[in-house]
Amino acid sequence: MSFVYEKLMGGKSGLVGLLILAALILVVFPLFLDAFRLNMVGKYLTYAFAAVSLVLLWGYGGTLSLGQGIFFGLGGYGMAMFLKLEASSPENTAIQSTPGIPDFMDWNQITELPWFWEPFSSLGFTIAAILILPALFAYIIGSAMFKRRVGGVYFAIITQVIAVILTVLIVGQQGLTGGINGITDLRTMNGWDITSDSAKYIFYYLNCALLIGVIIASRYILTSKFGRILLAIRDKEDRVRFSGYDVANFKIFIFCFAAMISAIGGAMFTLQVGFMSPSFVGIVPSIEMVIFAAVGGRMSLIGAVYGTLLINFGKTAFSESFPELWLFLMGGLFIGVVMFFPNGLAGLWEDYGHHITNKFRFITRLFNKKSKALSSEEMSADKASYPS
Amino acid sequence: MNMTTNTDYTLSIEDLTVSFDGFKAVDDLNFYLDKNELHVVIGPNGAGKTTVLDLICGKTKATSGSIKFLNKELTNLSEHAIVRAGVGRKFQTPSIYENLSVLENLEVSYPKGRGVFGSLMFKRDATVLRKIKEIAKEIMLEDELDTESGLLSHGQKQWLEIGMLLIQDPQLLMLDEPVAGMSVKEREQTAELLNKISQGRSVLVIEHDMEFVARIAHKVTVLHQGKILATGDMEAVQNNPDVIEVYLGH
């Protein structure tokens, strides 16, 4: 029991934070938002997977990846390929010159389904591929970089370059990938209409459950010895190496795990939004993901989720009225956060949050004298030892 | 593969040379270290003292020569493999994890759960805690276990790093200027600590403070321009005319 409480929930403050987040996304949003807005929040929450992955990789591991869009995209495309194949049954595509292949292939004079598309007709393979392929790709990149002790800015630039290469590849190979338009017109999953309202609700809840699951798994990693080694590597890499650790393996593992998380987000994006395109793979989305994590607090798994939601609400609100101003505003916000609030929203909460909780505590104390147990000392002790 | 023969020494360095762009930082060095021996290496700046430690622990790769630790060749091993073989090294500036508590610093250094999956499964059980407390007591930090190590005094940081090595129970302990920046009292305590921990293992120390060297050293080696100038007990070395020339002649 204490294992579940301390390791997975992160102690008292961690559990409270997780419960508040769960209540917000599982109860409050579905109650107060219509199906369209809820679907939009669902889309934002898929980005939160990437933001959480950056908390692990960048906040704790000290390794900034400017290419999480790569893995988000791989996950998204994997799911899109499965859905597209189902949408391209010979009956649905009877008017094409080659029925039974995706429409964009037919437009590009391709007459046979490419070999790497074939296995994606199986849902089991697709799910396995979404989890394994991005991690495998991250393993290859990570081994090539970290074993040679490439890190810091160089690593950030290389991941960014890979994101560009992947985008160029997807856009260039129109017949195989759907090109700049991406893979569109996704309608059913094993015969189930994914555009219906009920499907959208189910995907939304599945997305929330997966996100919470990912946060709990990440917490387990951060509260284990691995988490402390990760922090130690960020602090003094040489000391860790000369304490008998193969530092590269730890970085490779967390990079692979981060890739897998991002890919889950990508797959959920495709399911909820109904298409996937290269505009979610390249530099801009990858940097946006970093901004989500920075604004939320790069040391806080839950903060990253709030950061993602906040920025995306802002983006939607502003880009409806001032579309050209939004990018400048987001850039300014990023610079501001990095310069003045390096720990983001989560840092602000830790510095000033007790003013708010104190007020609430006054109210609860009126009802329950026992709430004294929540003394501020205990709260801060919890915060110190468990990642929130 | 290697032509050198096996010895009874804990550490035997033979014909070791490293050159950086033609400059020989360590030049054809031969050096032996016994069990239970506390050996101090002194020498002017640029003599190659730190480079020798770098070579032993794998931070720098040798151009030629051999380093054998318990008859195991180290020159072709990676850093973590050398540590796992039983070589611990303390850096010149205290190298600890400032964001972690003293306990966590020692735990990260604990020689179990060193692999990725081992560290994910690692449990802070009674054995681990007992060992951590034992080491903390030895390095005079038993009351600071929950202190964030960045808040420790400079001397305490040095001790903590020594403790992080001790918890791995290395057969060879290498300390680069362990008393730099310490108060007189802390130096005394450190000398006591070093005398205690040199039992049952070999200790190699680089130090400038002659008073401190005289207090701890079983044997002293003077390094100059990558070569050994003199070796022996403190008194013999101090009276060696070559050593006097190098230290006073410039």
C-alpha cells in the first residue's frame, strides 16, 4: 500500500495534485464543455503527452529535445495508416483506378500497396508499432548521440534537424505518405464510426486515462533510484560516470521512454482529430511542446499538463481574433517564463500557492479541526522529496 | 596482449606515456602501489599529477604503456568498468549532487542498481540504509543525512565526496587535493579519516599542503614534467637535492 502511495502517487501533495487534475479533466471539462469544445480539449491533452515527456527528458534529464514532434508524428501516422487502410476497402474505393489502396496513392499513380503499409491493416500490429517503433527510432538516435557523448545544444540541434528531415520526407513522398495534406478522411475503427459524438467521448476518456497512467508511470521512474541518477547526471555527469554508471544508457532509456509517451499522444491525436499531417511533426510543433513544458514547469509532470492547456486555450482565444499576433505573444511568453519563472506555473504554485491553500485551510478548519494535520511543514517536506 | 608481468602490487603503472599534440604530459612513468599504502604525489603545477589520475580512471586514454590494477589491465576499459573493478576517484573541486540530500548522494553512489533496470527496481532497504548511516558516521555527516548537499560547508562537501567513494568499498582510492579550502580543524579531521580508510586498501593522494602530506603519507612521489623526480618517505624526499632544485630553483 505504501508502495502505491509513495512511489506511484508521489506522497500526499502528489496525490492531491493528481486528483485535482483528474477531477478537472474527467469531471469538470466533460460537464461544462459541449462535444466540440471537449474534443478540442482532448486534442490539447494529446500534446500534454509530449510535454510530460519533456519534463522527464529535459527537466530531470537535462537533455533538451527539439524533436518530440518526430515521435508524436510517428505515433500519429501509425494510427492514421491503420484507419486509412480500413477507410480504403475495395468497396469504398471502387471508383479508383486501383481499388483497395488509399486514395492519395491512387492519385499518385501507385498501383500496389507499399510493403510497409501492409502490416498496418492489423490493429494489434498498429498498437505495437505505435509503442515500439518510435522507441526504437529514439534508441538508434540516442545510441548514436549519447554513446559519443553528444549532448546539450548539439543534441537539441540534431533532434531538430531530424524533425525537419522527417517532414521533408513525408511531404516529398506524397504517394507513400499523403504528402503535405497528410492522411485524411479517417472514419471508422474496426467498423466503429470514430466521428460520432459517443466515440469522441470514449476517446476523450481513454486519452485522459492514458495521460494519468503515463504521469503515474513517470512518477514511478522519477521516485526510483533511476530518477535520482537522472538528476545527478544533470548536475554532475562525470561524478555519475566515475561512480560506476554507464551514463549513456540512462539517457538512452529516458529518451526512448519519452519517445514512447509522445507517440501515444500522437496516436490519440489522430483518433480524436481524424487526420494526421506533417504540420504536427516538424520544428514548430516540436518547439511548441517545449514551450508547453516550460510554461507549465519543466520539473513538474502535472504542471506540464496545465501549461499545455493554458497555452492552447490562449492560442485558440487569440488566434480567433488576432491570428498574426499569437506567435509573437507565445514567443514573448516563452522568453518571459524562462527569464523570470524558470520553474513555470508549478514553480509559481510552490512559491505562492500556500497563500491560496491557507485560505482554503481556514475554511476547512471551520468544519474539521483535524485538518491541522496538513501543516505547512509537512506539505513542504512532501514537496521536497517527491516530484509533483 | 600485454607484455608486462603480473605483480603483487595493487596498482602497477609501467612505461606510461600520454602526449597531447606532441606535448608529453606523462612521460614513460613507472609507479607501484601496495595494499594498505597511502601514497602522496606532489609536484609543481603542470607536473602531470592530475593527468596520472585521469589516466588511471579512464578519463584520459594513454598513448602507450600499461596500468594494471590487481593484475587487470585498465587502459582499454571504459570509465564505469574501471570503477566497477574497484577504483574510486575524488575530483579536485568537490563533485557532489547539490540538489540531492546527503542520503541521496550516498544512495546514488551505492554499488547496487547500477544498470538502467536495476536502478528502476532498486529498493532503499535496511541494508542500504545501514550502510549509508555507517558511511555518514565515518565522514562526520551522520546528522546531515537529510540536508540538501548544496548547503553543506566546503569541507563537508569534500567529506561527502570521499564518503560517496567509500560506500563503493574501492580497493584503490584516488583523492585529488582532498583538503583544498579546508579549515585547520577540518584538515586534522580529514587526516584522521584518511589514516583510517587507508587500512585494507590503497590510497593515492595528490596534495600541495606539505604539512598535511607529512601527516598522512606513507610514501611520497615527486612528479616533475611528467616524470618521477624522487620517491620515498617524506624526509628522504624533502632532502633530495633534485627536489630542492625544482621547488626552490625557479
